[in-house]
Amino acid sequence: MKAILVATVLASAAVLSSCSDQQASAESAPRRVSVVVAAEQSLTQGGTLTGEVRARVQTDLSFRVSGKIVERLVDVGTPVRAGQLLARIDAEEQKAELDVAAANLQSAEAQQTQAQLAFDRQQNLFRTQVTTRAALDQAQEALLTAQGATKSAQAQLETAQDALSYTELRADADGIVTARSAEVGQVAQAAQVIFSLAHDGPRDAVFEVVESLFLGREIEPSVTVKLLSDASRKVDAKIREISPTIDSSTGTIRVKVGLNGDVSMPLGAPVAGTFQYKPQSMIQLPWSAMASKGGKPAVWVVDPGSSRISMHAIEVGEYETGSFTVKSGVSSGDVVVFEGIKFLRSGEVIAYDKGTAR
């Protein structure tokens, strides 16, 4: 019985010794990871923004005199021709002023006619030495005064005619009415915007772009513009204008893209514009390579000679889908761990496919 007990104890000790040896062997084996060699490559980045098709030339139309709107002949979306009547205000006051100006002109002309006859009579009498030089000069002065009064009355009549014409609002060019801000019965003030008119001709795709899009980057002049309602309708266009100032209310910069005379995109239609930065040479790594050092982005870099790893803090350029770019912290040719980074320790020897790192 004692011999059996001793044999059991020896067997158990042998098993425990074997397990300990296996565990020690496992702990001493290098952790296997996957690596990628950092390499600079030319990357083109960009994004898609939404905008709106607008006429390159757009004017705001308003009455030049105040009055009550009595007629409106067009609405938003109405195509119009240059000189076409769009709206009319009550013109009774202007008509009355025109009648007064016409009557004043008739009176002035009558006085001028009388002064002309008096001057002619005095001139004839002066030739026959029947009248004096003073009487002739007085008649001439009266004629000049009458002529001046007639010119003044004529100018007042023309002003009254202009004021009457200002009661009619007409289109200043061929185009389409894009906005209306007054109704029949409303009292319109002089210079108050009544209609906005988009002129026929070149059109732009207008985008409100966040300021950060331009920080430290140079944008390609070519933009692909397509209709949101029909992606098959698209055009490659050039950036025509970038506003030099930032809109204080939105914090955006207005960018206008010329549509090269393409009128297939209707005014006011929402569009998507694909902008691209000019290619830059930078290092791109997969998302899985991202680690953290002191709360900041970092990656594990392998020393090819010793297979030991060390953590390098990095500065990230851009976060992309499935990858990120590195501005600093990693050099071209560095071997970076991108799989199996959990539980790694600085200075640890790891195992990896040497062929991948070449």
C-alpha cells in the first residue's frame, strides 16, 4: 500500500513538471504579429458637397416710387422677356402730377408766344425810330424769361412722365423670376425688392464651403457637378470664383463653379459637387495599426535587426475610411505592426513575416 502511494505522488509530480515546462516554453515564444512597411505615396483626397444651380447674373427689381400694388402679372418660375410688364402700382397721384405739369407747360408756351410777339413788335418800331432802345431791351428780357419758363415747364413734364412710368415694373433682361416678395394690395416703398430675376445665359453651381476645407490645402480647379435628382446628369466644370471673405453668419466661403453653358441643369436645382485636393505625398496606414501613448495617437514600430518593438507617437494628417495618414512620427521604410497590437509591451521581441517587411 505504501509503495502504491509513493508511485502516485511521483506520477503527479512528473505531470506537474511537464505542464510547467510547456507553460514556460509558451511564454518564451515570441508573440506573432502582422506588419506593414510604411511608404510614402501620392494620395488624392477630397469630398462631396451639396449646392444649388444659380444664374451667373441675377438682379433685384423694385419700384422707384412708393405706392399701392394694384396688379401683379408674373409669379416665381415665370420666364420673362426684357421690357415685359411685371407689376403695377396705383398711378393716380402720378397722373395728377402729369396733368399739372402739362397745364403749366401750355401756360408757359402761351406766355412765350405773347413775349415773342411783343419783342417782334418792339423790334419793328425800333427800326422806324418810333420806340426807344429801353423798350426793346425790356421786351427782349421778357422773351428770355418766357423761354426759360417754358424750358422749366418742359423739364417738369418729362419728370412727371418718368414718375408715371415708374409705377410700372418691367424686366430689365430676358430671364426667369426666381423670387417674389410682394402681393397685390401691399404698399410698396421705393427701392423695396419686389422680384428677383435670374438672367438667361451662363449658370453657376454655388456651394457654401466650410473654412477648414481650404486650410493648408490646394484644391484642384476641376469639379464634377451632378444633379441630386438624376446622378446621370453631370458635368465636369471649373471653379470660377472663391469668395475672399467668410460669411459671418454661417462661417462658410462661397465657391462658384461655372457650368460651361450647360443649361440642362435647371435654376434652383440641388446639385452635388465632388472636390479634390491636389495630390500630396504622405504615409497611409490601416486603422488597426492605431495605438495610444499618453492619450495621443501612436503606432508600434519594429526594429528589423532585433525584432524588438517600440511605441512611436505620431501626428495624424487625415482620418479616412479604413485608414489614416501620418504627418510625422513614422518615416518611410519603418516596419509598423497593424495586427496583434493588443497586450504588446515596449522592448518585447515579436515574430512576423520577414518577407512582408521587405
